[in-house]
Amino acid sequence: MKTVKRVYTFGDKRAEGKADMKNLLGGKGANLAEMNLIGVPVPPGLTITTEVCTEYNQLGKEKVIEVLLEEVRDGIRNMENIMGAKFCDSQNPLLLSVRSGARASMPGMMDTILNLGLNDESVEGIARKSGNERFAWDSYRRFVQMYGDVVLGMKPVSKEDHDPFEEIIDQMKEEKGVQLDTELTTDDLKELVRRFKSAVKNSTGRDFPADPWEQLWGSVVAVFESWNNERAHLYRRLNNIPDEWGTAVNVQAMVFGNMGATSGTGVCFTRDSATGENILTGEYLMNAQGEDVVAGIRTPQQISIEQSQRWAKLAQVSEEERSSKFPSLEEVMPAAYQELVNILNKLEDHYKDMQDIEFTIQEGKLWMLQTRNGKRTGASMLRIAMDFHREGRLTEQEVLRRMDASKLDELLHPVFDKTALTQAKVITKGLPASPGAATGQIVFFADDADEWSKDNTKTILVRVETSPEDLKGMNAAEGILTARGGMTSHAAVVARGMGKCCVSGAGGIIINYKERTMTAGDKVYREGDWISLNGSSGEVLEGKVATVTPEMSGDFALLMDMAAKHTRMSVRTNADTPHDSRVAREFGAKGIGLCRTEHMFFEGNRIVAMREMILASDEAGRRVALDKLLPMQREDFEGIFEAMNGYPVTVRLLDPPLHEFVPHDDASQKELSDATGISVEVIKQKVHDLHEQNPMLGHRGCRLGNTYPEISEMQARAIIEAALNCKKKGIKAVPEIMIPLAGTLKELKMQEEIVRGTIAKVFAEYNDTVDYLFGTMIEVPRAALTADLIAESAEFFSFGTNDLTQMTFGYSRDDIGKFLGIYLDKNILKQDPFQVLDREGVGQLVKMGVEKGRQTKPNLKIGICGEHGGEPSSVEFCHMVGMDYVSCSPFRVPIARVAAAQAAINHPVPEKKN
Ligand code: ADP
Ligand code: MG
Ligand code: MG
């Protein structure tokens, strides 16, 4: 038999794996190995590779156990030697945790099983050995509960339901008249285990497994299975993680945070993951285990004094109460705290990035259980990278590469208007879990947030706390508000990862899921009511609060300078108005890559003139109407040229089918009739005539300009007259006239004659000239295929990848919603091709278009103006095929600039010869 290594061990400062083996060992496993190698205390364990997860899908349970058995046995022997305990022994049993861990961290996606190996005998052994009976039974009841939930599938049935085990605990507490789990006695815990086991028997028809090996294999397989559960699928889809990767399984010796007053467990970030500030942030609980800290059952405490005092201020807890009831770890266990700080420094130094870590203290001894590069907001991503750069730990290129370009989006988004904020009524205050400003209507269930978002209803998801089941709704909501949970609760961590505004732990509100109400004081808010969240202060506000655009300075400006220094492509914007042009300039756009003229035909009385033109029965009639439109267009262009002040402006001539401009309902047709004096019947007839079965493939683009040359004439004239007028005012205008939807050289040539002919006339009339370019969009597949011919006429190409994608796939842009979701679910498509450029198919046409175009004109200027121009992976592709620029909407310009610089750093190409 061929020997594949399926298991990698670690422990006692030795490890078979290391940090860069994430693909094989998963993120958690690779970093557990690495921590051993750099001398950080980690309980020993073994990692079953991600490849085995894939193998499991083919082999099934029995076979996979067979191939793993020997290596897992060896690995456990290694743990037994290091820990001085024996797996399956009833006197001195080795207990294990079973933890999943994929390549990319998937918070809360797959559940961990702790204290594995316990049964009715070994629990006595543990009790004797530790001299702590309560601890032994607390561990046992936790194990039965977790195993029942994760492996035996005993989860809440519906969204209004409680966890079956939590229900038993709640009942127990009520019987005993206590509030906290920690107040239950040893006998209570024994009784709990009995009740848990009989619940298991009732629900599964089988006894709870007592054999540790059966427990272990059950857990390992459950981890493999969890890779394919619905919420894991959803998380992967939202984060573009391929299904094929699989998860690793980590089996690790237990250390115990629930051993009493000198034991505890916690999580922390080496910096503030919301703002990036260089301050340790984290939470812990004494006498607790596993996820107690994030589960919101007890109020977690802060790790450092500084953090603790900040927390107390926000939570309106007095210093007295804080130091007695919620002291920091720094106060409770100064030595363990200091050791933690030292280890965190070591880890940050080693990984050169903010770390998100999990630890447990067993009777005063500190153990690290996990480290990873922490998830962060856009703001903290920037701040942390820049701080590391200033600390001399990252180069400019590394800073740029470190950016998740799409996350910069968060920094560009509105914040609350300061005056509106002071006037708004504060409902309550929670923790500032994830910054930003969000306004929306209250919903209480994730499904509703998702449902409501389908018709663009903005929602705020209000929950007692969130769980992985809520992911979809969290993603759909504008913001998230929870009544329970700290800064490291599920809601907080996931929201920061998504860049969503979140206020967590707002203890001042009472949520009633059945009534669908949220009560603050004596005021009741219902589903559908508007509220606003300030994720930076933790305030929850009544109603809609006005927002403003944030300022781009400081680190953001520095980042933009770095991007400018390292990019090859330039970034332009898609803008139709002087206002958008100015916004884009502020973001650093170097010109307009797409100015859509049709938008200019809608405003005010322009639409009337436009409709007059469409309704005209002959050329003469059309010219009369076009003469009215000419000055308005000219004025628009002047404004845009002024805003772009010397940068090129690509203007696309009229593109959409004419029926989009005419009124379709009776009332508006009547109005139009009144305004133009044309009878309603004639209007109705014309509207009817314009109807097309397939307008996207119909009478649009240059097909219009070639049937009604006077339209192209008017537009060419407006553009060039505007440029000449600017010139007179001392403003440099650089017009580039772009023909849409050309598929053959002939139809482009025909437009060229019209445009150049008109311009020659205008030059003669003005007795002056300006430089301009004549070019075309490449958006019909035939244009890409014949780009060498098209380039005989065009002086530039701009890839219109929206239409090119539509026509290459044959997917209607307007109707893809009907099946896209299903296609993504079934993995037929990996991504929405209208968002991320399809390199494999559409990309070939783009590449061919570029190459063929430059065969004819080596210096042909080439860019992209589809939605893809602002999407990082598509920008990278544009760089790789040698485009000169990308163009995108104003708010995506900074993202595209960083993506373009990243592309240049990752794919250096020889400088273009001129
Ligand atoms: P997740 O991926 O959801 O963070 P983990 O595998 O990290 O899940 O486990 C969750 C928690 O379980 C850890 O933070 C830790 O508190 C606890 N845990 C896991 N393994 C051990 C162990 N060997 N000893 C003690 N606690 C453990
Ligand atoms: Mg978990
Ligand atoms: Mg963890």
C-alpha cells in the first residue's frame, strides 16, 4: 500500500507541521504546530489532514477509520507520553478535544467537542485524581451535552425553540433556585448527566456511547460531515471559499479552565480589531470552559485593567462594582496575565500581524489553544498595516498586499451626520462591536432580514444573540443589534468580518421573539420600526438618522500614495455628472472611462425633448427636437470636462433602446400628449412600435446611430463644442468619443464618418480645434473576435464586460436572478460572472481582443468600463492582459487603485515599449 501521511503530531515544542502548511493542516492545525516550534505552551495533539476530509466523502466512515487507525493511535500515544495520562483508562484518563479547522478560518462554523473520553467510570477517576469532584462532573455534563448536540444531532428544532440540553439546565436551575451554572452543586451536575443521557436515549433510541474510541471516531466523522452542512456552505459562498478544500480535524489533549478559582479561559486580540488601536482587547472568565466566554451565559470580563475600565464606562458600571464583580485578568492573576502579554508579543513579532488567540489557564498555568491573523474591519486593517509599516515590520509592497481591497469600501461609506446625531433620541447603549452607521427597519429573525432585503428593504437584525444559523440574515441586514454578548461574541466577530455595523450586548433592551417586539424602558418597538445603530459608540437611536460621507485623509491618503507609486494601470471612473466626477477625482480617478449620455436625457424637461425626438415621424422632426437637446448636452459636457480638468473623458454615444425613454402608462402618456400636442393614440402606437421581444439584443447602441445618424451628429457636436468652449476658458478638455455595441468594422466605420465629419464642421465653424480620440466599446463577442479589423477604425478600446458577459454566457443580465442563486448553490457557477470577470471564458475574448487590437495598432489604448473594473480579481486580470486603465464607479476607485497596485506587485510585467 502506498503510504500517504494523514496525521501530523505536535506537542512539547515539537511538531511535524508548520505555519505554511495551512492547505494540508488547516489554519488551526498549522498554527498549533507553529506555536510549538516557537516555544509557546500548547497542549499536545494531532492533526488529521484536509485531504482525509475529501477522502471521507469517497470512502465513508468505516474505511476512513481503517486508513487512519494506526496513525491516530501513534499520535495519541505521543499525547499520553507528554501528558502522563492514558486514553481509555478509568483511573488516569487522557481527555481530548476534537476541533475542526479549515484553511481559512470559518468562525463558529464547526463545533468543537471537549472532554472526550469521559464515561461513568473515568469521571470517578478524574474526580479522584484532581481531588475535585465538581470539576469532574462539570466536564462530564459538558461532554454529554456537546456530543449530543454536535454528533448526535440534538439541536433546537425550530428558530423559536430552545436547545434541548439548555432547557434541561434551565429547569434544573429553577428547581434549585439558582441563576448561574457555577452555582449548581456536584450532585446537581450528576443529576444533569443522568437527565442528559436519558434525553439522548429518548431522542436517538440508543445509549450514550461509553467507549472513548467510539466517541472519538463519532466526533471525527462529525467534523467531516459538518464541512457539508448548510451554514458552512453559506459561509463559503459569502467568502469565496471553494467546497473542495475540506477541513482538517485536530485532536488535542484537554487542559481545564473549569478546575476552580485559579483556572479560566479567554480569547483576545493583540490589537483593537474594530479600530486598529494598539491595545490588547479580550475577554475571559474564571472557572469556565470552551465557549462560555462567547456564549453570553455569564458576563465576560476584560483582560487588561485599561480595557476593563473602558468597558465599565461604556456599560455604566462603577469602578467599585467593576473591581469587585468584574475585575480584569491583570488584577486577578497578574503572573498569568504577564505571561500572556509576553506570548502575545512573541506571536505578533513572529506573524507580523495582529493575532486573534484563545487560551486556557489551568490552575495558574497558561496554555495557548489557538492563534490566527485576526479578522478586522476595514479601518483596523488599514491602521494595523500602517502601524506595522511605521514600526518597520512591513514594506510598502507588503502593506499593499496585506489589503483586502474590497474592505476599503467600509472606509468610504457614510457616517452619521454630527448634528443629526446630537438631535437623535438614544434608545439604549450597547458595546461598539463593529463600527459604521446603519439605519433600517427592525426584524427579529435572520430569515426575515433575508426575505425583506429581496425588495431592497433596509433592516436591522435584532437578536438576543446571534449564532451561525443567522449568517445569511446578518449579511442581508444593514446592521446587527444584540441584547447579549461581548466584543468577542459571535455577532461582534462576524459583523467585523463582514464589515457590518454591529452593537452588541445592549442589556437595556428586552426582546420578545413571539410578540416580535423590543422593549427599552417603557417604550415598545415593533418589527418594521426604524432604528439606527452607531457601531462606533454603541448607541442605538430612534428612527432614521442622516449620514454624511467620511473624509479621506491620514492613513488612507498614505495608502493611496503607496498605490500610486506601485501601480502600472491607472484608474478612471464611470461618471455621468459633474458631481460624480468631482467625487471620483477626490478618490484619485485619473479620468472618466465611461460617461453614459442617456442619463442626461432624463432630467427635467429634457425627457420631453427626447420623447419629441423619438415620436417624430421623419428626420426633419427629429432634428428639431435634437436642436433642443444640443445645448443641454453641451452644458453637461462642459461641467464634466471642467471637473476632470485635463484628464481624459470617454463619452459613450446613445446606447439603450428607445423604448426605455417613452412613457408606458396611460397617465404619463396623457401628460406627454399635453406637453407635445401629439395625440395619445399616436403616442400609444409609437410606444407599441418600439416594443421589442429582446431589447438587449435589439435596436440599440450604434444600431441607433446608424439608423438615425442625426443623433450621433448632435452628440459629437455637443461634445466637441463643449471641449472648444472649455478651451476658450483656459480649461483643457480631452474628449474620447466612444461608439457602443459595434460588432463589425463596417458599422463602426459608418459611425466614424458621421462623427469625424461633424467634428470637421465644428472645427471650421469655431475656427479652432481640440485633440480627441475616436474609439469603441468591445462588448459584442464578434468585436473581440475581429478586434484586429475593428482597430483599423478605433483609436481606443474599452471593454464593456457587462454586455460581453451577457452575450458570451447567453445570460440575460436582467433575468439572471432567477437562477443565479441555484447555480451558485449547486456549484455550477463559482461566482456571479457579472461581479467577478470570468477569466476562463469571457477572459479569453478580452485577452484576444487586446492582442488582436494591438496587432493592428501597437499603442492602442485599452481599458475596461464594465462593473468588473472595480472588482479586485477582475482588476488583476485586466493588469495581466496588459490594459492601460480600469474604470469603475466613484466609490470603487480607491479599491481599484489598491487592486491595481497589488496586481502590479504580484505580476510584474515588462514596461510597455512606446
Ligand atoms: P472554534 O474554531 O469555533 O474557535 P475551537 O476548536 O477553537 O473552535 O474550540 C473552541 C474552544 O474550545 C477553544 O477556544 C477552547 O476554549 C476550547 N478548547 C478547544 N480545545 C481545547 C483543549 N485542548 N483544552 C481546553 N480547551 C479547549
Ligand atoms: Mg465554535
Ligand atoms: Mg477557536
